[in-house]
Amino acid sequence: MGLVARLRALERATRPYDPEFAEAMERRWAELPDGVKTPAQIIGQHGVGCEGTHGVFPKCNLKCTPCYHSRDANAVRVDGAHTREQVAAQMGLLRRLRGPRAHTQLIGGEASLLPPEDHAATLHIMREQGREPMSFTHGDFDFDYLQQLALGPDGQKRFDRLSFAAHFDKFMYGRRGMERPPSERALNPYRRRFAAMFRKLRREHGVRYFLAHNMTVTPGNLDEVADVIRDNHAAGYGMFSFQPAAFVGDQRRWKEQYRAAAPDAVWAEIERGAGTRLDYNVFHNGDVRCNRTAYGFYVGRRWFPFLDGDDPRDLAVRDAFFRHLGKVNFTGTPPALLAAKLLRVVARHPHTIAVALSWLARTVRRAGAGRLLRHGFRVRPVTFVMHMFMDAKDVAPAWELMQRGETSDDPKVRESQERLAACQYSMAHPENGTLVPACVQHSVLDPVENAELRKLLPIVEVRTSASK
């Protein structure tokens, strides 16, 4: 390749915006209900929302109350070929309908039940379609499994980076070493052991990682949420995500009055654990009745927001970010290439330097120069999230009407329709070319889908007679 051709290739590679990515975001923005098209809205301004797999490995080897699994989920065997085939089809549809980049969760059952080779192959399939995958797990596996996933047969790393979301709460029964956890605090050694495996993987093999901590909240563990955060904020998790339990999935597992753990009460406990107010209106991910998010960082034991929602100057920074950097694809872009893209944005909009420096000075003052110095300027980004899934009885009638293009006169049903229309978490159905919200998948589609999978991938029980 000649010099001119190389320069042209470099110019194309470092263009700040991918037109296809920008078009995908414009489509997402147009699809959103007017009520969520706020200046704080991330969907359509810096991404297309999250995605998830379904029907690829519904089985789990823990028994949890509550759980979104349908009655038939654990009667389906884990089959690597089925997983790869289905994920490839789903990712292909997401690529066509949602554009070239998105965060996508490898979810449905327990990811570590997949043999390491099949798990790795599935992650590669997702990345080939421009997805940044995150595997969902209960975390009850050993370092050997993680190492086999991360490294190929030749001992060389298959991935530069892995992302996992680990779910820990005391209503998960069957964990090795703790069949029935007596409290959330009793699970802390398991939470830390899980994160420690990834530190070891990075130390020994150079594989970077991102870890999210998930926890279902019911009236039975609401008052333990704050301690979970305080005890584990430095364990290595970049996100703490909490889900107030919903009446969805297998009805046999509905053991409590879940809705007594109201969203405001759960968020208050998250704030108590963080030790500060968490403003979820600086950034929105879809409808705030479904998602609350606070982005920030720890310096030592103190958490600080990246942007102060009470400071108009910080909100101006957010608006400038969306305006000038919103269409830049950060996901999966190599650091050097991302730096080149950002430099081209700065060259085109030099005032962004002043905006960034002013924000940095305010943030340093907020965190305290002395505190930063004492901690060696070590900053740990940690995001707090609350996802509020809807009850199946509310989702089913709302979705039925939406399929007919009708809006309900019932305020409760209409609210469910509004939330479904703004959903930031979609799942793909290649058989009919549609995307559906996760609440619809779990409330309406999973029971039928898993019943069919039970026939396609039945678990064969092998009985052996005792020797005489």
C-alpha cells in the first residue's frame, strides 16, 4: 500500500463518527416516546440501549427466590451448538436493526454451565457483530474455568478484555459452601473471591476486565443493601446493580410481598450505602420508572458524582458531551484509535478543551485535592443502578394492546405501555425479525419458549442399577 493510500485509510479510521452508528442512534431517538426525550437521555444521544440473549441456555444450577425463570427453564439441557447457533442469529438481527455497536448481555440461564470453549466461541460471535458482551453468572465457578475461557489451547489469551455480571444475594440457594446463606454479609467472602479471580487473571495473563455486581432486593434483605455496598465498594466491581423483585417467572417461587420493597425505599438504601445523595436525573437510560443510574467514582471510601446535577455548569458539560462526543463510539474502540478520534473532535471544536478543564477543576475541588493526594490520585469509577422490572400481570395486557396498536384507557396499563415503549433493554427474535423489551420476554414469551426448548433439548436422566 502506497503512502497516499495509507494516509487515506488512517483518515477514514480516525473519523470521529461512524455514519451507521449515528444513523442507528437517530432511529432510536425517533422511536422513543416524547416523555423520555429529555436532555439527560442517553438512548439516541450516546447509544442505542442494552441488549440481551434469550432461549440459548435457560438452565441454572442454583435455586433462587425470586427468579425470572419460567417453570420449564431447568428442564432444558445446556447445548453449546444450540447456544452458538441461536446467539449468531440473534446478534445478526441486532446488528441489522440496532447498528454496529452496543452492549449485549449473554444471559438466559447460568453462563458458566456452558463449556469454556463454547462460552468463548459465543463471545467471539457477539464481538464479530459489533457487540460488547457481558456474561451473566452466579459466580459459583473456579479459576480453572475462567482461565480456560480466557486462554486458548495454546495458552495465549483469546480476549483482551472480559466482562461479567455476578449475581449474589441470600435468596440464591445451592451455592457451594453455603447452601442457604443466613445473611448478605455471609456472602461477602464469595463476592470478593469472585473479583479476586479476575485480578489474578489480569496479573498472570494480562486480560483486562469489567465486573458488575447484581442483587435482587425484597423486603427480606432491603435493610442489608447499604452494608453490601459499604463492605464491597473496593472489591473490584465497577457497577452495583439492584433489582427490586417482581412477580415474574415461576409462580412457585413467589414467597414474599415483593412490592413492599418500593423503588424509593431501595434507592434510599443504595444512597445510604454510598454515603451520599445519588442524583439519577443527570443521566437517563430510558424511563426513570424502569431505570435509575448514578455515575461517579470513589476516592478512598468516599463516592463523588462525575457531574453535579445541582450545578448548571456540570449540566452544560453533559449537554456539550452529547453534542460533540455523543456520536463517538467508545465501546470496543482501541484506546489509541479512540484518542485519535477525540483529538479530531477537539481540533474541530477547540472550546471543548476549556469546558473539560473547567469541569476537571470543579471535580478536583469537590473530591478534595488533599484526599486525592493521600490516595495517590487513585480514582475508582463505580456506577450505581436500579432496574425495576414490571409484574407479569401488568406486562401481558399492555403488550397485547401494543401489538394491536392500541393505547389503554386504564392508567396502570397505559403506564406499562409507556415504559415498554421506552425500554432500553431489548431481545431479538430472528424468526420474525422483531425486537422485544426484556419484561415482555420474561413475562410473555419465556414460558412458551422454554416449553418448546424442553422438547428440543430435553434433559435425559440416566439411571443405573445397584450392583448385586
